[in-house]
Amino acid sequence: MLRKVALSILAGLLFSSLAAAQNINEIMRMFGGVMQNAIAQAAYSEWRKRPNSELICVDQYLRQRGSSLETIVRQGITPSDDRISSARAACIAAANNMAAVSSPTFDCSRVTYPDEQAICSNAELAQLDRDVVANYEIIRQKFGDLYARRINAPLFQARRACGSYVSCIKEL
């Protein structure tokens, strides 16, 4: 009889321990979910600070590799995380190359003339500006500064006379 009571008590303790363990696991799971959500929200907040063009580029980079920006944000990966550095570096390099290709030879933040404004706002005109400057340098090196300036001055004045008319600038 004593043995049955002891076994009953032992069984009761065992089952109550298992029930408590389940509750602890549930509590840990709930706490872990809350923590993971907070980590994902912090990552999302950091990514929102990045330029939209970078977000699009990183997402495309990740999708080519079977992931996405949304997936890594849910995992709590921030822009400064080493696991994403190669994607960000590739996107930043691509953006820098695009900016260099689509900008003219002068600083668009300091333009004052309508023809310069037109060139800064038009990729084709920016490319033509780079072509003109490259050819000017070839002429200057081959025939000298004075000769290059004599050819360039009337073209430059004619471009200024075009104002902001894109077709006029293109013709020149």
C-alpha cells in the first residue's frame, strides 16, 4: 500500500513537472516571438534610412540568390550586418557607376545657365557633354590649347544661346 502511495506521488510529481515544462516552453516560445518581432522591427527601421534605390538594388541582388530583402529583415539583418555587406557594396558601386555615366563633366549643383540645367537634367545631353570634352582634350593635345579654344569658343557660345532647348543643344 505504501508502495502504491509512493508511486502515485511520484507519478503526480512527474506529470506536474512535465506540465510545468510545457508551460515554460510555451512561455519561452512566446517570449522568443516577441523578441524576434522586436529585432525585425529594429532591422526594418535601419533599412528605412537607406535610399530607395539601394533597397531596390539589394532586393534584386538577394532575389538572384534565392532570398529577398523582406526575408533578411524578418531575420533581423540590418544594413550594417556583415552578411549583407557584399550585396550593399555591389549596389553602391553600381550606383556610383550610374551617377558617373549619367552626369556631365561639370558640377550640376553649381549651374546657373539654362543650357547647363538642361544638360544636367538630360542623360543624353550629359553623354554628349562628356563626348565634347573628350574630343576637346584630343584636339588640345594634338594641336595645342590655342587651336582647341578657337574651335570650342564659338560652339560654347552657340550652346549658351540655345538656352534650355534640348533639341538645339543636341544639334550642336
